[in-house]
Amino acid sequence: MAVKLAHLIKFVGDMDKGVAFHPDGLGLKLKFASPEWSEFITGETTLALHPASPDHPAGTAMAGYKTDDLKALYAARERLGLTFTDAPADMHGTLMAHFLDVDGAMCTIEQTRG
């Protein structure tokens, strides 16, 4: 069950300003932009922007991970000390779940496609 950091979701108050800041201020290359989700090419890990909400205020972030066997990871959650908030399910065309890190921060994890 290999796991790697796949993306960091940055919640933004204004998508247009967020999209402009990263290439202009940091020199990141824009992969694509939309009103609900934008991505930057940063190497193996993707920086994604998502509109802020009451659950995810502007300026906060969420780590997203990938694994080669999400069902096995979920089955071993108690042994590994992982607290999942939902079981793996098809979301956005991929097998995905959410878990809490050691500080209680919500994280996503999805099955590697392939």
C-alpha cells in the first residue's frame, strides 16, 4: 500500500485572484483554470485551488494523497491508527475517501488510476 502526497488543495476567496497570484507571484505554470477548480504544475504534487466555503475558509488547505490500494488501506485503518470519516466510494470518477490527520485536519485519499 504505497502512499504519496498527490495534491494540496488551497481554498481561495477569489478564484481569479488566486489563479493570477501563483504564476505572477511565484512563477508556477497554470495547468488549467475553472471557477470551481484550478491546477498548477509543480512536479509530482499538484497545487489545486478551490473556492472557499464555511467548512473550508479562505487561506486554509487540505492535503490529498494517492495509494495503489485504497480498499486495503481502509481495511487496515485500525491497525494503522487511521480515522476515516467515510468509506472509499466513487467520487469524481475515482475511488476516494476522507480521513483525519493527527491534528484532526481533513485529508483526502484516492486510488491511483492505472
